[in-house]
Amino acid sequence: MSADLADEAVPFLPRGVRLKEDPARGWLLLGPERALTLDGVAAAVLQEVDGARSFTEITEILAEKYAAPRDQIAKDARGFLVGLMERRLLETKP
């Protein structure tokens, strides 16, 4: 079953999952019994995930911050976040 991320959905890191910056390895997403090393783009997206802002608000912030097309950011960020949802490293609330 494939996950979906609606524009109005509010993504958040579930209990036991956290974003951490490691001086030696860079940004990591730590979950139960696993750790993902993040590139700069993935880290930038997850730094905006606070459990209060909708996906649309997050993409607007990123578009302004990086002077990039909102549609491209939304497409890339949605694919990344849906992948995390499928791995149970991200959840959403309506």
C-alpha cells in the first residue's frame, strides 16, 4: 500500500524518531534500530517539519528560503516525505 501526502496534511516525526546533526556524519534521521544519513536537501526539508505546519506551508517556506520554484520543491519534498511515511519514519495529522 502506497502512502499519500495531502497539501493540507501536517507531517511530524513520530515517537522514537528524531533529526540529529552529528559533527562527523552530518544530518541523521534516527529511528528505532535504524539511522539514515541525510543529504543537505533532505535535512533542509526535515528541519521545517515541526508538527504544526502543513505540507503547503513547508514548501512555501523552502521556496522562499532557497529562491526555488514552489512546484519543484513540492514535487521533490512530497516524494521524499512519502518515502519516509512508507518506512514509518514520518506520520501526518489532518
